[in-house]
Amino acid sequence: MIHDVPDDFDETLVRDPRESAALLLERLGELGWTVAIAESLTGGLVVSSLVDVPGASRAVRGGVVAYATDVKRNVLGVDPALLEAHGAVHPRVARQMARGVRDVLARDGVPADVGIATTGVAGPDEQDGQPVGTVHVAVSTPLGTRVDSLVIAGDRDRIRKETAHLAIRRALAAL
């Protein structure tokens, strides 16, 4: 059932953020799966995009805005040694956030089926030695975790919105 999405599915063809969110929720509904979101630089934009879709409560468990590094560590369980060595803007941090939020927002001890995480630098200044526009998006499912790392050009608003849309498209592609 997990492979019902055509092999040639190209998530970049979905340009409208509202359409991406609706498609993700539809697919989650078909699978009977739930989703949990951990956001840093997007500050709630991913979960907000999802809950804008009527019926989102059937799949969305909730979101954690882990903007501060200590929240990533203390709430989501990101390895303190990793944060100390590399800072909060790192692909392994995104991976651990996506995995951790599945457990944090578990229902009756059962983790959420999908965890989405965003971390990066929206600007105006670099962070942890990473330039503005550096973004890491992770999607964790029972089949594994994928992290995409890229640089998005633009101002703070564009970087945050593009990252939120990217996170939803990557989650859709993972299903």
C-alpha cells in the first residue's frame, strides 16, 4: 500500500503550497497514517499549512516549534554532543528532530507514522557558521528517514516559505 504513488511521481510538479498540503493529507488518510512536525526556522509554517486544509485533524498529531537549541535537545531528544559539535543547523540534527517528534507526539505510546523536521538559517545573519539560506529538511517514516540539504536564495520570508513548502512536498514524495 505504501507504494501506490507512481514511481515517476515528481513532487516538484506540485507548485501550489495549498495543493501540496491537501495532497499530503489525502495520502496520509489513504494510508491511515498520522504526521507530526518539528520546526525550527519555519516556526510553525508547516503545521499551519496542513491545518489550513479542512479535515486535517484526521492525520495531524501536532507540531513542536523547536526554535531554541535547548528545545531541540530537551524536547525532541537531539543528541547534545551533536549540537555541541555542529550546532543546530546540521542534517543529522534534522534527522533526529524528525525521528524525535514522532515519539514526542505519539498516541497511546504509538509514534506518529511520519515525522517532518526543518532546521536552517533564514537570516539575516549566518548561524553556527552556516550561511543564510542553508536548509535541512527531514522526513521520517517507518521505512526510514531522508534528509535533504540545500541552499535557498532570497530574503528571510522567502526562505521560510520555500522551506515549509519543500518539507510538505518531500513528505508527500516519501509516501
